[in-house]
Amino acid sequence: MAEQPIVTALTVVVPAYNEEAAIGETLKRLKQAAAGLSAVDIVVVDDGSTDRTAEVARLAGARVIRHPHNIGYGRSLKDGISAAHHDAIAITDGDATYPPEDLPRLLDAMSRGFDMVVGARTGEHYDGRPFKGQLRRVLTFLVEFTTGRPVPDVNSGFRVFRRSIAMPYFGQLCDTFSFTTSLTLAYMMTGRFVTYVPIGYAARVGRTKVRLFRDSLRTLQYIVQAILYYNPIKIFLLLAAGALAVAVAGAAGGLLFGWPFLLVTAGALCAIGIFALGLLADLLRQIMTK
């Protein structure tokens, strides 16, 4: 892993939707955190806010890009990154949850040769409600199963990377809250170097825009799509394992309780068929890649 040049010029992209109450303080803290750099370009992408988000951001010295209506977190990041003045990019939210003071730590890690450095959230405000934690564990399992490595924070919105590396992936990245998850998968599944730096996580200012169940389902959708795009045999292996588990359960039931062995036959045949489809999907991926 070759070392990368030390970052001296940085564009910070802040997607914002009705963040009037927090955006001014967030930008002030960002400027203080980046004071040691020679050039800092802060871009606030106002995603159709109905309050004074854009006005407050301009008064705080940010460059503002406005969407005529709300279109999505991921689309806001794509537009901000595309309009960046510098190759080194940092992204963070405008709701005061992420600590801008940790930005130098992320940049320092990137200079050691990483393609992307992610702030891994910790603390009670990240843990949240029990149901939220269960959904996060399911998504984390799928991502870690797909990538074959630990992923401390699947969808952290505080990270640094290079514009020149990220933009070629834009066609495979979603326009909603799952942007960061799909970016992580894209980097890891194509051999990029990604590391995590533990950070604190504060209570947000204002109302959350996340709809837990809906956005979790969308994230699950994009994770599955990413698996099918980059390494389809993984998802077929998971399904085949489920069918094989049914066969094993049927065999145990047959031996212990005299169940008919239909479940064994059906489960085994399904497992073989699913695995064969996975091999075919992987072969098609290799053909398309070439």
C-alpha cells in the first residue's frame, strides 16, 4: 500500500435538508478543524429545503448548490462532489451529529495510503433504539459476508476519499441514504483500501429525515444489488445454505420423529440448483467484465 500525498487542499461536501438550526455551527466547526490546510472549499448542497438553510450556509461562507426540490441524500453528495474544486473530498452531515474536530485524524489516515477513511460512530446516540440496532446488525452481516472483512460502521456519513477515485463508481451508487453503504461496497469489492477511525456521535439538532423501516429496506435492496453486481455467487451461496439447512432439518426430523424425507430431497435439490445458478451468474459477471 503506497503512501498518498499529504492533503493540503480539501473540498468538504455537506448535504442539507431543512438544517437551518444546525448548519451555521457545523460550518463554523468545519472551518476551525480545517484551519491547518492551505485551501478549503466547503460546498453545501441544499436539497430543496423549505427553511433558511441555504441563506445561513451562504452567510457562514459556504458555496451553496440548490436543488429545486428534495431529491435525495446520495444525489446531493454526487452533485457536491462533482462540483468540488479539489481532489481530496470530505463528506459530513449538517445536523451536528458528526465531530468536525476529528477531520484531521481522518486525513492523516488517508495520507498513509488508504483510498477511503471512514469515521466509525460510537456512543449511545449511535446505538439508538433496540429495533434500529437489530436492523443494523442484519445489514452489517450482509456487508461483512460480501466483503469478507469487518465493517465497523456500514453507513457512516463522515468520511474522506479522493474525487478522482469515487466518481467512476457513481453509476453504481444510489441517490438516497444508501449512498455511503454502496460506496463502501464498491470500494471494498474492487480491492480499494478502506479503514475506519473511531469517532463520537452526538444527538442531532432538529428532526431526523430518516424513515427507519423504509430506508433500511432500501439499503438492503442496494446491498443485494451490489452483491449481484460485484460478486453474485455470494448471494447464491447464502440462499443455497438456507436450502441446505432445510434439508438437514428434514433429515433430523426423519430420524427423530419419523417425518417423510421429502424435505431432505427438496432442500438438497434446491441447494444444488441455487448453487448452479450462482456459478452461472458469476460466469456472466466475468464475461461482462472482460
